[in-house]
Amino acid sequence: MKRFSFQFIVGGFFAVDSFYFLSGFLGTVALVEIIFKKNKVNWPLIYFHRWWRLTPLYFCLIWVWTYITPRLVEGPLTYAATTKEAFGGGSSSCEKYWWSNILYINNMVPWEDNLISQCMPWGWYLANDMQLFVITPLLLWVYRKNKTIFALIVAALLITSYSLVGSIINGGSFKLGSSEWFNLYTKPWTRVGPYLIGVILALLWREKKIIKLSNIFKFIGYAVSGLLLFITVFGPYTNRDDTWTNLENVFYYTFSRSSFILGLAILCYLMLSKNSSFIKTFLSYHFWTPLARLSYGVYLVHPIIMIAAAYSTRHAINWDIWTVTVNFSGYSLLAFVASFVFWIILEKPFASLEREVLTHFTGKKELI
């Protein structure tokens, strides 16, 4: 674990922030067409559409997680898999707190410094995402009315977020599973930076302020992006023996997420401009589209598959590169297959139902 190459695994935590960045960007791109171009905005419908898009599959898999998954486990760990402590947010948590998940407050209720007490523990991401989405239409409405006030609000949100993160880190333990780690990882105020960077990039794109760059500026952009990504991911390698001072820890963990996402945003800026590159060409291939449509289901279902398999293990596992590769490939394939099934029987029908109902009552084909 102290090898330099292992930083790729440790840096995987930043993938979560890239999702918030994308959520802020894509949500803003969709919302500007409504808030900027319509005189009368149907605010309740904006929020209902978001809730309806996420909840049917989510609720179904909460049921699967609560009542089906423990029965999929076979082997000496069968009993352990049915207990709250071992299974992590098992049936007892979901029977008690399922409502907080579908209201997207499960990262706050129950208010305990661990994931075990939560129903479907990885659902904290959706709660954060929904809470950040709630403020986005309001921010865009302010942007439309007064860009200066918008800039002041964004600055205030960022300063508050960085201050809270710094205060959590200062003098605390941020080892995996600690109280500080939990509050640093699962609360929306610690994820504001990446999300707002996505919002700002979307506004730059919408306002046509993304321009084609000369070759020298393209080179500088790629260099700065690569440097930010490299330093953020591999910088902690110098702290593998816990040699950083408290100030160094506070500085890194306060700004590392935004630093990583800023590097990603610069790369996206280059992709959104008229500058062609092999990265842009590769990411523009159509075969990514069906995978993207299944990604939500994959996110929800893959921990169920992995945990059921882990608790069905009958022997010790020797972890090496081949074991990890085979497990990753198998879990990924099963997750995409399961996601496709759920997309056919749940996601697509509920999306069509919403469209038909709204078209019937509003006479318009647009959902929002």
C-alpha cells in the first residue's frame, strides 16, 4: 500500500468529486434553458422531475437491499450478513430510516458519525447531490437577475465550505471510518467546491465564453490540468509515513478536491472549445451513450453484488493485481447487466409515465 503506484487507488476518492462536478455542469446546462428562456418558471415541477428521475429505482433497490440481499448470501458468514453491524446499514436500518433515503436527507438522518446506521450506506451521495441541486435553480435565477450578487453568493459558499473542512481537519483524525472522516466525506458543505466549479463551467459554455485557443495556450492548459491532477493524486505519497504537519494536512484536505476538479474543469474547457484532440474524439464516440444511461443503476446495484459476494466467501482471499482485475471485471459486468434489466423494467417506464402525465395535463411535450 505504500507503493507509488498505489496512489491511483487512494486517488480514487476524487472520482466522487468528479461526479459532483458533472452533476453541477449537466444540471446547469439543463436548467438554463428553463430559467433563462421562460418568463414563468414552474419551480415545483423542476424539483419533482429531479425527485421522480431518481427515486423509483432507488426505492426498489432499497427493498432489494433490505429483504433480498441477506438471502443471497450462502456460507459461514450468512448470520453475520444479516446483522446491522456486519452488513452495514442492513435490514434494521432500512426498516427504520427508509423514508430519509427517499427524502434525500439520509446523510443527516440518522445523525450519527458512521455509515453503519444508515440505510443503504452508499446512498449518502444521492442525498448530497439532491441537496446541492436544490440550491442550483435559485443560484441561476440570481445569476440571471444580477451577476454580481451571484458571484458574491458563490464566493460566500466556497469560503464557508473551505472553512468548515479546515475546522474538521484541524487537529482531528481523518482516518477511514473516524468521526472526522465521516463528516468530511458525507456532508454537502464539504462538496460545494467541485459542484460549483461545474456550475460555473456550464455558465461559461452557455454564455459562449469558451473560445478556441492557440496552440501555445492549449499546451499551457493541458500542462496546468495535468499538474493539478498529478499533485492532488500523488502528493499524499510524501505523507505515507504520516510526516505532514497539521497545517500541511489542513491545507491539502481543504483544497485538494477543488484542485483536482479545477484540473478536470480545465481539461473539459479544452474539450468544449473548438480545439480538437484525441481525448475529445475518444470521448465523443457513441458507444458511451448506452453506458451513460446505465450508470445510475450501476452505481446503485454494484455494492449489493459486491457485498453479497464478499459475505458468501468460504476462504481467505489473497489480494494481488490479478485477483483485483478479475473481481473488478466480473463485478462490472454483473452490475451493467443488472442495471440494464432495471432500466428496462423501471427507469424507462417511469420516465415515459412522467412524460405522458405531464403532456396530458400541460399540453406540452417538455418535461420542465
